[in-house]
Amino acid sequence: MIIAVDGMGGDFSPQEVVKGAVASLEKNDINIIITGKENEITMELNKYKYDKNRITILDSSEVISTNEHPVMAIRKKKNSSLVKALKLVSDGMADAVVSAGSTGAFMAGATLIVGRIKGIDRVALAPVMPGRYGSFMVIDSGANVDCKPEYLFQFALMGKIYFENVIKINNPSIGLINIGEEEEKGNELTKKVYKLLKESDLNFVGNVEPRNVSDGKVDILVCDGFVGNTVLKMYEGVAINLLGMLKDDVMKSSRAKIGALFMKNVFKNMKSKFDYSEYGGSSFLGSKGVCVKAHGSSDSRAFKNAIFQARNCCKNEIIDKIKLEIEKIPRIISE
């Protein structure tokens, strides 16, 4: 299995990217192609002992930054590390691509270079996040701000396939993020999506209010990209601030510090649940190739786990299974 890794994407590239790529070689079926500035990547690789036959470099002189217009950057910077990594997948030279670079440019490339699965209208960003009672997915989390009802239905179907094959949860529950639990609540979009999901064979459990998103009782939460991105960033912000507030209060008194020592393992476990490096990255579902977006500030551990996530998607044939299931959508909608 060959995985293309954007060596210049992310806040700590290429150092952490290279370190993570080398660490991923613990899985014997992975080979890596790192795209980026060859001299810089070579310097980093020289710091480690690894099988030289399993990591190669594809020189790329350009880098797409996060402040560039995504589509224009993809079209103009043909020699960028991200475009070259995506081209490896579209040309059949790699099985998957991982990048921590610009989310917008990666999504544009997943659509324009790799292409969409026939029958899928939009590629969706689908992170898996920690909840109180279990992990859950929010799809879409920012790729598509304006959506039609059929887009969200397709998101639900792709999320189901991912959960069953990668997370290994059979017949996962699916909810629609909305302002109330009642069927008649929401805007025109959510009302139409509710009807589609309710009449389908999916395990639809109804509307889910934002306050219940983080409990993890519903496996897949469907929404448009505007709502999803808001939920995602709010969730991350609350987690960071809660942990920060807890730390501030502990540091205020000696008694609290002593008590914290007895709770050290509890705090450590809680922090690890909110650590994005545990999850690796978010998949762009709907693309014809496996595309995994790592967090912009990913360290080597996060990159390694993002590569493992891409590997798992390939091994479980996620793309082929979405292709097969998408053929059922016209039948389901018409019933």
C-alpha cells in the first residue's frame, strides 16, 4: 500500500511530517511518498534509521498556504506539494493522500483532481470526535456551506459506511443536528432532510439538539458545513477552556494541588480524549480516492495516526463500498 504524504502541509512541516511518516513504517504494509522540497525533507529523513526502500521523495518546489484562495491555488500551483500528492492518487500511483495543509485547498483538490464518486454530489469533511459515551462523527464539518437535502442524505449514507467498516459499529445510529427534537422544527432544509432520512432504511433516530451532540449517544450527526464547522470549533473551544479553567482553579490553592495529585490519572485520561492526535485526521468522504486531512498543528504522532487512518480506509475498501451503496439512493428517495 502506497500513501502520499504532503510534506509541506501543517504548522510543523516538514519536521513532524517526516517523523510521523517514519513512525508509520511500523505497519509492514505501508510505503510512503513524501511530496515537498527535496533538500528539506532529505535533511529530516537523515535524522532517522528506516528502510530506505519504503520512503521516497517527490520534489515539489511550491507550497500552498492557508491564506490563498483554495481553487485558484490548486489551479495555479501545479508544482505544489499538495497538488503533487493528490495527483499521485488520481494517477493511480498512490492509494491515499494525507495532508495537514489548507483544508479548503485539500477539499478543492479532492474534488477537482481526484474527483468525486459517481452519484455523489459533494465531498464532505467527516471528523470523528470524542463523546461522553462514545465517539461520534459530524458530517459535514465545513466543506459545503450551502447544501441541498440530497447532499445531506448522501452524507448520512457515507458516514454509515465509514462507521461500519472503520469504527466497526454495525448499523450505526444517525441523527440530524437541529434546533429541536420535534419533527417539525428547523428550516426548510432540515425538514426535507428529516423526511428523506425517516423514509430510508438507515438507522435514523431523529433530530439532535446541539446540547446533546457531545454525549456520543448518536454515532453520526448530519448537517450542512456551516452548522458542522460551527459545532466543531465550538466543541474544541469549550474543551480547551474547560481544561484550562480546571487547571487555573487547581493552581489557586495548596489543598487543590494536593487533591489534583490523587486525580492525576483521571485528568490525564480526560485530556487524552480531547487530543486530536489520537484520531489522526478527518476523511473527505465522497472523493474517488482516500483523502485524510490532518489537523494543521499536528505533531508526528498525529501524522502517524492520520496515515494509519488512511491505511484503514484502504484496507476496508471504503471507496468501493460507497460506490456500491450510492446506487441505492435513487431507489430509497423514490420510495
